[in-house]
Amino acid sequence: MDHLIVAAKAAFDAHDWPRATHLYERLATEHPTDPRVADWWYDAALAQKFLRNWPEAHRLGRHAVAHTPAGTQDPAYWNLGIAATIQRDWPTARAAWGGFGIPVAPGEGPIMDGYGRACVRLTGVEGQEVVWIQRLCPTRGRVLNVPFDTSRRFGEIVVHDGEPTGQRVVGERTFSVFDELVLFEPSDLPTLSVTVRAAEPADLEALADLFGERELGFEPLANGQVLCACCSTGSVESPPLALAGTQRCLLAAPLSTARDLLSRWSSAGRSWSDLHLAT
């Protein structure tokens, strides 16, 4: 058995996830009473998580939690919660969050309780971008920004990892940044581009409110921060900006709706032009 343990650890350290899974599962099945069996099942499931093989991460994760005490915030429960969510196995996901120690309201189906705001690092065709989300459960969140990368969309629901990889500081509050794992539900709202002219910051805020009241997206390009990879995974202050004058903005709305809202907003000191589908 010792040679299998050494080989499994070497495969895991080398990121040879298929071999690591095979060896740890073999150890767990051949030595089911060994006190290390929970760790072996956990490492096998974790290797499949790294491979983004969610059916296998789900299967192996169930074995891991079967050998792990509940209510101890053990990561085996968290990883099973992620895999079960992606597989849309809601009874298992709910049980996993409860087993980890997170209160979940009674019910069936997807958890929609709301777990506050956080940030997620999305991956699009133009690279990575950190956006705000409303957390629907411990691992799902709805995107609240209009992403600058137009391959991603406002309102889509993503599943994110459980370990923070950065922080965003707004005033006296600190929010965790998590890495996206999968796009869970796409959004059908198109991303539009428009140039607006606002005499005062309050004018731009009024336009943002018009779109927000209808659960549509509004994002001035000036709100973006370009960070290197090292800085992005650190603690970054995100002070609110008071924007006015000519601003290029992204919108998440049907074209006709956006045109109507922009026209309603227009007045002395407020104007818009060049509304089109962003590409």
C-alpha cells in the first residue's frame, strides 16, 4: 500500500489528475477501513474537479462526504456542493451545504436565498475580467455588471469556486473575488454601446437608475480598472467615481427598450448618440 500512496501523491503533485484519481480511488476501495480513506476519496474528487469532470467529481465527492463528519466545514462537502450544483442535483447540493455548516432554507430545486454580493473573475474571449455578482447560493451568482468583454453578458448566472483569489475594497467593506468555474445559465440580453453626455454626475446616476429599475444593465467604460494578474489577485480598492461629461457606456437591454429609456432621460444637459450593438 505504501508504494501506492507515494505514487498517488507524486501524480497529484505533478498535476497528473487522471492518474491521481485512479490511484486514490484504488487506495480507497482496496482499503476501506483505513483511517485515511476520507482523504483518499477527497483527493480523487478534487483531481476530477481540477479536470472539470463534474460527473466524476460528483460521484467521488459523495464517497468523500460519506466518510467525513458533517458540520465541521470540511472542504469535501463544499466541493460536492459545487459538483452537485453543476449537475443540477439539488437534493445533494442542499445536503452538501448543510453538511458543510451553511444554513439553507427548506425547499426543493435551486437555492435562491441570496448570499450577499461578491466578485467573480470571468473568462471570456478577451481574457479575464472581475465583475460583481449577487450570490444566489454558496456557489452560484448572477452577474450585475455589463462585462466589457462582449462575449459575456449582464444577467448570466455563473458557478464559482469556493476559495477566494483576491479582494475588492469599497469604502469600509471588503468583498471576496472568486474564480468562475462554469457558465451555468446564459443571458439573452444583448450588450449595446452608446455615447452619453451628462452635465453632472447626478445625470449619469439618473440614467443608471432608469436601467436598474427594470433590471437592465448600465456600465460606463470609465468604471473599468486595468490590472496585472498579480494585482488582480490582491486587495484592490474600488472607490466610487463621480462621472460627468461625455462618457462611452455599455448597456444590457433590448435595442428598442434602450432607445426608449435614453429618450426619456434626455433633457437640458443630457443627450445621447451612436447607440448600436457592441461587438
